[in-house]
Amino acid sequence: MPDARITASTAAPVGAIDRRLFGSFVEHLGRCVYDGIHEPGHPTADEQGFRQDVLDLVRELGVTTVRYPGGNFVSGYRWEDGVGPKEQRPVRRDLAWHSTETNQVGLHEFAHWNAQAGTEPMLAINLGTRDELAALDLLEYTNLPVGSTLSDQRAANGSVDGFGVRMWCLGNEMDGPWQLGHRSAEDYGKIAGRTAKALRQLQPDLDLVVCGSSGRGMPTFGAWERVVLEHTYDDVDFISAHAYYEPHDGDVDSFLASSVDMDRFIEAVAATADAVKAERRSDKTIFISFDEWNVWYQKRYNEVEKITGQDDWPIAPRLLEDVYTVTDAVVFGSLLISLLKHADRVKAASLAQLVNVIAPIMTEPGGAAWRQTTFFPFAITARLAQGEALSVGVDAPVITTKLFGDVPAVDAVVTRGGDGAAVFLVNRHRGDAVTVRVEVAGLEDARIAETHTIADPDPDAANTLQDPQRVAPSANDTASLEHGVLTVVLPPLSWTAVGLTV
């Protein structure tokens, strides 16, 4: 059995873990909103139509922030459509996902849902087909105290105190040719800069996210970040990053090493932002909002599910309802490790998405809600990863991949906070178990409080409506802690978390 060694020290932190790192995403796409979080006829629905069984799972998942209402959807969205009496709200054609939007869920309903979920709302502004004046109107309606036309309108619609939204996205994926209002970095940087300045005149203490490139593989990547930040650096706090992963042409080993790409992505964005910082001689650091990330089988969507017919505009169609396997959960867990390893720069992240659409939670209309395999690494990590992430050294056997060359078979991160610590580990090797020794200076008096491993003889095992509990984490009985050294055996193709009490 191969061996691996992990080293860390409480005296060498990477950075504090911002709780916004465990955010998610609700977009008006497919069945995420309608028949997902919202289903008025469901036996568990509250007076506004929100499923309480789904809310129970959202709270269990440990989600902290929720980005809304898009995504690609936001670039054609008029926020005014989703306020006021429901029977008077317009029905629109959504060009992003070729669907019909009823607008039965809007700002007030989303705020009600957030209050129940205990999550912080993160609103996206339409800068694809609208401008800074519409953004100012949205902010006035959403946050300002009564005494102006739009804040008084909000009060008349049932919310006197406002919604107190702090975090705002200035558009979505504006370098993507698929995006309504797609434009150059120069043009987007100008409107984003004007909008940021305008919003701060109305409410100075906002946290603003400017659009980075919509993917590391985009031809605009790098230059886009630089140009956009040259226009917006003084007025924004975050730049966004988006990444989705799937196996290509059966290349499972490269898929299992997807977090290598995420590491490089984060480091490149941070370096570009720091180059602009140096050029401007600024003392301010721009952080990263990794506000779309997940495993997503995009090829399946593009070749099978995509709606294109001009006579076909369904309401809440079944789109992007990927069924996640054990392999997907291992990749997913490794992406969480990457986010934590960069806790100094990644201060917010949004798992895309929350329910039904490439989601950890699935629902059946009128029926059950259940946890996908990816639910477990997120819920466990969100609960155990507290305080700060520690710098980690990894000495492990390698696997050879087509996309990334030789990569360590084991990846890991250690977190430390309060009276606890946690070790998160992934074994990318499909055939070999690995015995790992974890040595963390400063945790010599720790003891094991809990262990969780996701692994299965069938790497394609999944949770479904018919068998919703087929895959679940189990205790790892190989874990032991002696003289400050944690030893644990990682099964082939597995994700493991060990919680420690200090």
C-alpha cells in the first residue's frame, strides 16, 4: 500500500476562512426555483409556497450565502417584474434558458426564503441589457429606508425595513458570447465602474463583485481581468471566477485532478489583480468571489437537453439535472479543498446550484427531496472548516494525467479554529488505497472527534429517487492519532474528513 505524508503547522496559516466560502446559487433556471425551493402545492409548503423539506436540507447543508437570480438569466431580467401583486406580474420569455418565466418568485419571496434558510442574500444586477440607473433603482428598492418613491413602494408591498443586501454582483459572465449584452472588457469595465461608483453614492458600505472572465479556458482570460480591474479597482471588492468540470472522452484521471486547474485559476486571477494593484500603487487587495463552481456535464446539456425550438418555451423544464456519482463527489470534495487552500484570496464562493439544477439537493414534484453524493462533502466541510486554513506540504505518490501531467494522488488541507481542527483528504488513485500520515505542529494534544469517508466499490454509485440513500459517508475506522501524528487509510477514489478536538 502506497504511503503519503502531509505536514502543516498552526504557526503557518494561509488565511482566515470567510464563512461566505460556503455559499450557493439559486437561478431562475430549470426546476431550481419552481418545483425546487418553491412548490405551493407540496404537502410541506409554507404560506408562500416554499418547501420546508427542502429548507431543512439547505440548513443541514450549511449554506451561508445565496446568489440570486442568476447567472445568465439576470442579463435579460427586469427586477420590477418580480414585485407587487402576483396576479399582476408579467410573464416573460427568458432568452438565457429558452423558458417561460412567470415571476411568481421575486425579491420579496426570495427574502422570505432567505430568512427561513438563515442565509445571506447576494444579488446580481443586470448589466447585460440595463444600466447604472436601473441598478440604482434596484438598490433603492431593496435596501433604503422609507422616504423615497421606490423604498415606499417596497414598504407598500410588505417590507417596511428593507432587505439589507450587502453583496452585489455587477452583471454575469460578460465576456461570454452566449450572454445577453456581451461586450468587450473595455466596454464592460466602463459600465461596471460607473455602476459601482453610483451604488456607493447611495450606500457606501456595499461589497461589490466585478465580473472576471467566465472561464480559465476563455480566449479573453487574463487580459479581461486586467482591463476590467483597471476601470474598477478602486470601487469594487471582489472579482468573480467561474469553473465547471466534467470528464472528457472518458479521461477519468484528468477529471479526478480537476482541482489542479482550479488552483491554477485562482493563482492566475490573484496574480493579475496584484499586477493591477502594483501598477496603481494601491494598498487595497482585491479578493476572489468564486461564485460559480461545480461538476457539470455540459456536453450532455448542449447535445441533449438544450431547448432551441421557437414554439417551445416551457415553464420550469427539467434542465441540468445531473445525477452525481461517487466519482463526482470525490472531485467535488477536492474542489472544496482547493478553495480552502486559497482562503487568503477566495473570500466568497457559490456552489452552482442549490436545488435540482446541477445540485446537491433533488426534489420530485409532490414527493420527496433527497441528498446527492455531493451533498455530503459540502455539508461536512462547511461544518468542520473553521477559523483559518493552514499551509500544507504534500509528499505523495503521483498519478499521470493527460491534461495536467503527473499530479499527487493525495491532496489535503488542514483547518484550525476555536477548540477544534479538521483534516480534509482526497485519494485520486482509482486502484490503490493510500496510508497517510498527517503531522501538524501545534496540534500535538489533539484527539479524533469524528471521521467521514466517501468511497464505494462502484465508482458510479449514486443517490436517486428510487434509492435515495445508496451512497452516504461512513466512519473511517483506520484513523488513529498518536504523539500528534494522525494516520489514516484512504480507500481508492475517496474523500475523507477527520474532525479533531484540541
